[in-house]
Amino acid sequence: MTAIDGLPPLRDVIEQHGLRAVKALGQNFLLDLNLTGRIARATGPLDGVTVIEVGPGPGGLTRALLSAGAARVVAIERDARCLDALAEISAHYPGQLEVIEGDALKADYAALASGRTRIIANLPYNIATPLLIGWLQSEPWPPFYESMTLMFQREVAERIVATPVDDAYGRLAVLAGWRCEARILFDISPRAFTPPPKVVSSVIELVPRQSPLPCDRALLERVTAAAFGQRRKMLRQSLKSLGVDPLPLLGEAGLAETARAEEIDVAGFVRLANALAKRPE
């Protein structure tokens, strides 16, 4: 029996190659080709697009991306056990799939981009947040990618899209909200994975803002680290860790001394960072 793309069902591929998800690698294989197809379609038409994928595993999403018309997929896989399965996909789509064996945290993603580029991935849970932060810190900005469609554990997804009214609001939400428009597209049940994780997963979309509010990224991250490092304290207290008097900063940023980090929106943190930039070290 073959799947709609002419390749064997993923369960057969996993059995043939003796692939078992490894917890240490953050692996949970998504075997439902209807779901992988939905993820591929969620990003919009892929004609002429280069897709960078991290953690393809046995290649379920890889197949969906190529079947949906991606011009090229660059897949980074650390687990050498998966390479033979990915080679079979490469043979089925000659010249369209490049597989790189290596550590995704060390890859030069801008160098892998080619023309219109999107990042689409079912990210390994244990490195998902560091990968996203790296992509959000890309310089220059706008970045090398035109969008990111990524799967996270639901609680991480909520941290990414949170606003000041949400309990999950924090440093990650500020960085993501400053540089991108982020939204949760849909959830995926644990039952769709092998092995089933203990949590619901969410697919999110991040589209880079072409002109984020002007601000030095390093200073913005420094301000949010100080503010959320003691998030229950008022900013007049938590911002003392910046090494300057916080009261003039707050005054210049138009923020109340009694406000807490969780109450300040992205624009407010940008004003704080810009106020800090004017202070002598």
C-alpha cells in the first residue's frame, strides 16, 4: 500500500528503518499525512518557495511540503537513523530535497536560504524555544525568511502569542510581538503522534514585521530581562538591576512607577529601551 504521494505509509517507513522516537532528541513523530498536509497548506502556496525544516525525522512533513509544491526543502536532521528514510524521499523528488545531518542550533540559516524562504517545522521539543529566539534575533531585519510556521507544545505557543492580559506574557512574547505578527493556527492532539506526548501541540504562524518599532534589540532584551526577572515587583524596583536610576527611565517612557512588567505592552518596553539608550553607561 502506498500513500497519495506514491511513497509508503509512514508507519511502514518507521518499521522498515527501525525508527523509534528518542526522548533525548525531543522526538515525537507526526504520522498522520492529513495533518502534515494541513501544516504545509497553512503557510500558503509553496510554488517557488524554499522551505527550511528542522527535525524532519522519518519525513512526514517533508513529504507534505514537497507534495504541496515547495521548490526546494532543506531539512536539518541530527538523528543519523532517519537519513535512509529521507534519502528515499529525495530520490522520489530529484533535486528538490537537501538533507543536512547536524545540530540545528549551530546551523547558518541565512546561508541556507534561497530566494523566497519560509521556515516550516515540527520542532523537536527540547530545542524549540532556543531555535525560535535565534530566528527572532536575526540581523539584518527584515530577515531572510518571509514567514515561520512552527509546531510547539501548547504552553510554549501561548507564551509566544501572549499579550499583557495573559498569564503567559513575558520576555518571549515581547520579542516575538516586537518583530513579528504571531498567531496560533490550530491545535494537534497528542494521539496524532508516535509516541503520544503528554501535552497538546499548537501550530503557530509568525510573519515578520517589515518595520518594527525602532529600537536596539539588545537593549530591549536587557530591559525585559530585568523587568520580568522580578515580574511581581513594581518596575521602579525590578529595573534597578539595569544599573541606572529607573525613575527617569520610567518617566521618559511614560510608564507608571508602580506598574509591573506583565502590564506593559511591546510599545512600552520599546520606549523603555530607547530611554535606556540615552543614558550614559
